[in-house]
Amino acid sequence: MMGHPSSGAARMSQVMPIEEIGLDDQGYLFVRPLAATANEFAYIWRAAMGIRWNTRRRVLHGYEPARWVAINLYQQIIAAADGEYGVRLQVIPSTIWSRIPADLRQLIEAGDLTATGDQRRR
């Protein structure tokens, strides 16, 4: 398991590939880091960014997912992992895209996290 970074210490982000980005059965976005252990991001809640770790499914997700537009939730998950753990989650060619609409996938892959234009909640 990764350690929690020391506060105030200068650090470089460690890159961790994303195994899967998807929408769950309720239509809410999740991110599964590649090779994440069951408790890998157990303390992500300490970032106070509305992101939680599901130990059973090994995914990062929103605490209150209905309040997020999907691209903004993705951005928040990425920021929380970097801020709390010093881990920069990164899409790779083998990332699995589960139920992700083409327009959302394009935004994620382009890294254009501010120009959503899409106000869907899921």
C-alpha cells in the first residue's frame, strides 16, 4: 500500500495507469487504477474533495455522485489522488472504457477537463 505523503514536503507525482474508467449500474463514473490493492486509496477521503475508495470493487468514485457532471467528477478523482497520495492517474492504450459515451471519452483522452459543454449528471 502507498504511504500517505508528508505534508509540506516537496514531491513529484508517481504515475499510475488507469485500468478502467466506467459508469456503474446507476450511471455514475468510477476510476479503477491498474493493480491497485484493496486498500490502496483507503484514506482518499482525507483530501476533503468528495472522493471515496471502494475497497471491494477497487475503484475511486464520488461520495455524492449525483451532484457531479461526469467530466468534473473525473477531474476531481484525478486531483484527489494526486493531492492526497502524490499519484497521477493516467489513461493508457489498454484502459478499459465501460459504458463511457464517446463524447466523454474524447474529453478525458484530450485532457480537456474544463470545456465540458455537457451538463449531463451521468
